[in-house]
Amino acid sequence: MNPIIASIHIRHFKARDAEICFKICCAAFIQKFHRELGASATTAGVNAYMPDDYVRMAQTTPFFVAEYSGEVIGFSTIKRKDKRVTEIPLIYIDLN
């Protein structure tokens, strides 16, 4: 197994993670989606969830962060659709 992947730790979101989750999401929209979506849609994506929104979301939705060497490098949420189907509404990874 890749040693980097083996060193990634997945844990539940904590309120202190909100700011870094916001930054990871913003960077993805700016770096990866801007050319495809344009400025207006990129702005909408960046502004879709503010740090306080992540905190509220984690109160009702399973929300996880991935850490590598103690630093948050990504996050995801899951939503159970029924007994056999689960959706991943949000998943973002630090592009660096």
C-alpha cells in the first residue's frame, strides 16, 4: 500500500475544522473549476458554504475530515438515501 495513503487518518469533523474546509473548497473552485464554469459560477461555488455552514451541517449530517501528518487535507459528507444507497454530497481534497 502507498505509505502516504496508509498515513491518512479519517475522523469526524470538529467545529475548528470549518475554516480549513472552507479554504479547501474555495481553492478547488478557483484552481480547478474557474476555466470551465466562469467567474460567476465559481463565485457561487465559493460562497455556497461559509465556515458556519459547515458547523451547522455537521450537526445533522455525517461529516468527516482526512488528516495527513496532523493537517486536514480533505473532507466529505455522506447522506443515507435508503438501506442500500448512500450519497456523497460533498467531497474535497487539498489540491497541493
